[in-house]
Amino acid sequence: MLAVRDLRVTFPRTGGDFAAVDGVGFDVAPGEFFVVIGESGSGKSMTGSAIMGLTPPSARVAGSIRLHGRELAGLPDVAMRPIRGREIGLVHQDPLSAMNPARPVGAQIAEALHIHRLADRQEAARRAVALLARVHVPDASRVAQAYPHEISGGMRQRAMIAMALACQPGLLIADEPTTALDVTIKAQVLALLAELRQEMGLAVLLITHDMGVVAELADRILVMYAGRVAEIGSAESVLRAPRHPYTRALMQSAAISELPFKQLLPAIAGTPPGHATRPSGCAFHPRCPRAEADCAVVVPPLQPLPAGALACHHPLARAAVPA
Amino acid sequence: MSGSALAIRRARRLPPMPPAIVVIAWLAIAVLLLFALVPDWLAPHSPIALDILHRLQPPGLAHPFGTDEAGRDIFSRVIYGTRYSLGLAIVIVFSAALFGVAYGAISGMAGRRLDNLMMRVVDVFFGFPVLVLALAVAAALGRGLSSVALALGVIWWPGFARLVRGEVQRIRERPHVEAARALGVRGVALMRRHIIPFVVQEVNVRVTTDIGYALVAITALSFLGLGAQSPTPEWGLLIRDSRSYFGDAWWYLVFPGLMVMLTTAAFSITGDWLARDRHLGRGG
């Protein structure tokens, strides 16, 4: 349903444009749980913003974003309006700042219905309560009357999801939806996303930096590094047999492998490239244990694999199963 | 933070009591509003009734603020004058705020080019000297309070436009505005529900303090003879008329002058208090 091709989001700067997203492409099938993973600055959130048409005013978006075959890239704001909320829902990282602090939670959910003329005021208010109940908010009619600061973080994120789902979009983009939550709540919210996707046939595009989050839920995984695709493939193949050294490093730094207690989790050496400089060749080469001379010079092309694609000059062997 | 469903925290505490001086300012404003609304209930005498036998009487029981050169009761004239001086100040500032907020909101949401154009227009109005404009309007339309209102209204709105434009540009970057846009909210609805409510408090502060400044401007223009004409009991005009008798009748000058000063102070104090507390309403 969603087909992204050669997406580039660039910011004009003196001395050459900066590409926050640099030639990213992927497909999301209906009902699929698709995960985009990467460190801060990898361009994963900017990819989400580009799909919603909500990039900052100075950004230039190139490439193609097709939803059900319809081109979204380059659509003016007015034309994006019926798509935002109606066809693509967005769940934000921090529901407290993403909600209007001066309006009750229920009114904000109802607004989505009202804006897209799916319900009159009374009906919208009634459905807002039903939606809150749908995302397992207990005492939904009371929570609907509450202001965002009056409910707990977990409830807020559930309300945010209810808001994004109000108009029954086919695709839900969740941009780090669990970052602001503590561990137990995080698991509940992810379970909710999985449940909704199962029961509503919703496609979910989850943007995260946390490998631990994706292991159980993802159908397919896109690993991004410095604005480019490092590796893309089915969750099974990416998690069981990562081919890109960066993917493996990400996995090793997350606590999903059954490491014995007290063993320190290995960190990835160095820091991800910032906005100032991007390394030449493969952007990961300064931090890569397998880097050789050619990595610093030639950008590795994205090569198709049986179950995905990979951009690496010296990939890990297919059989390699870490930990 | 508990994940409990019933973690609705009803933390609506009563705001702390404002300091005594603010309460006094509020009382003063309440009395002034009464003066403006129902002067005939409060004034002991008619503001225009002549009584030549008792001209230029010092303050006493019959005339708390004394009488003027025609024997009119200054206390009553001051009470009736509230409607002209303060009433007009309120009208000017409110109309300026209404127009300025709409103008600033449009400019704040507009693209760079339109915004630039609209702000240059504001600059032109900002740069215009009040006195010259007031003279021009008085020359064109004749002297009177309506000329004063027109001149001050034209001068006053750009301040609101600039304030609101800046605030709108600041608030439209907030995550909740982007979240609302992600839901498909645009245009007027976005403005009205997700941006303006967060600008209102700044505007309230500005309106309150500006009423005091507008009052001073009105009385100043009347004092210069451009505003109210006799026998309107406008405060600035009272001060103007008192000049010839200053040596013999201090009360004629002092009481209207005190009213201008106290009114401005009351609004200024209230405005400062609003400004100090405005962060309270800015939910987390």
C-alpha cells in the first residue's frame, strides 16, 4: 500500500546540501508491521515526516512516496489534508507535548472525526469515548473529560493512539512511541499496537532506535544509517542472520540476545555522524570492525538479497548467527 | 508515575491570593467601572449645573473635590468624566487588540513573503508620530473625542499585531500543533483551537497595561485642546481648564490629575501581576 522510492530529504546549506534522508526506498504491505530502526540522526524520523508531508519548511523532498498508487511527494498542504489523519495516522514520541494542553483528551480525539466530516459533534464525542475504550483505557468517559496533564504517561500514549486511529486509517506511523514511557508501560503500548494491527488489519510503520522493541513484533525491518538504507529484510532474516556489521552491532548492544547476567553489553564504538560531516564511502566505515580500504572510498550500492537488500562491501557470512 | 487507569490527577488548586496592592488596584478598577457605567447614581451633583455663587470653593463637605470657575462640582465632573476618559481608552485598546490580533495571526501563519509585506505595513504605522496624526485628524474631522479615538486607534493596533505575530510563530512550532496538523487540522480551526488559546494570555497582559497608556494619551490630547470640548467633563480637559486658576484653586488641577495617575497605576499594577502569573496557565 505504501511504496517509497529513492526518497531524499535535503536541507540547503552553504557548502553543499545536507541530505538527512538519502535515497531510501521500501514498501509496506497492508496489515504489515514494518520497523525502521537506526540511531539518532539516521534520518528515520525525517522519513516519517516526509510521508506525512510535515517536513520543515526549509527541507526539499525528492523521490516518490506512493500511497495506494497515489503520489504524495510534492503534494501541496491543502491536498495532504484529507490524507493526514484519514489515511495515515501518526503517533508521536512524546504525547504530553503532542497534545493540546488546553483541551480535554476526548475533544482532541473527536476533533479528528469532526475535521474529516465523519461525524457531527455529538457523535464524534461519543465515538471518542468508544475509541479510548478500544485502546483499553479504563473509565474512558472520565478520561475523555480530563486534560492531558491530568492522566498518566501510559494513558496519554493510549489516547494518542486513539486519536491517530479515530478516522480508521490504513496505515499508522508510530515515531518512537515508547521513548517517553517506562519499561512496563512500553511493553503494554507495543502489545496494543500489535493487537490493533491484528484486529483492524492496520499496517504499522514503527520508527525506533531500540532493537529490543522490534524483535517480537516486526514482520520486516529496515536498518538506516546516516540517511541511507544499510539493510532491509524480513525480521526473521535480519534478526537471525544480520549481514550488515551495523545491524549486528545494533543487536549486540540491545539486550535481546541471551547474554549471561552481569556481562556488559557491548556499545558501538564512536558516535553516529552528525549534521556537520558525513564520512566518505560507506558512512559506517569509521566505526566498522570489518572496514577495509574500499569502504572509505566507494559508497556501497544496495544489492538485492533473497529476502531483502543490503548495502555493504564486506558483509557478514550468511550463516553468521551472533550470540 | 503510576500506570493506573484512575491516575487522573485532579490537581486544580486554587491560585494563591494576590498581593494586597493588586487587590487594591482591582478595587480601584471596580470603582472606576462603576463611575463609567452609572455616574448618575454616584455623583452628588450634575456635572454641568452652574452655581456662580459658589465658584472656586475649596474641598468641603458639600463639594469633596471643590468647585470650578463656574461653581460646578468637580467630584461629580470627575465621576462623569470617567466614561469619557477611561471608557474611550478601553474602546480604543479593545478595537486595536481585536484588529491587531487578527492581523498578527494572519501574518504569523503566512508564508515569508506575505508576512514580510504585512510587517512592513506595521512598521509604517509604528513610525507615525501620534501627535502629528492627531493634529491631522483634528484638522480633517474637527476637534473632538472621535478624532482622538481615530488617531489613537490607528496608532495602537500595530503593537498587538507584532506581539501576536511573534507568539504565533513561536507556538506554531510546538509539537501539539504539528500533531494537530498530522490529524488533518488546518487553517482557521488550527489557529482557533491550537494556537490562539496560547496567545491570549500575552494579549490580556498587553490590553490591561495599554488601557492605562491610552488613558494618558487621551487626556494629553484633550489637554492640548485636540480632544474633548467644553463642557464635556473629560479629565484632560478639566486639567486644561484648571490652568488659569492654579494659583488660587489647587484642587481644580490636583483631583483630575490624581484620577489619571491612580487609574493608570491600577491598570499597570494589574497588568504586571498578570504578566508575572501568565506561566501558570501554560499547562505542562
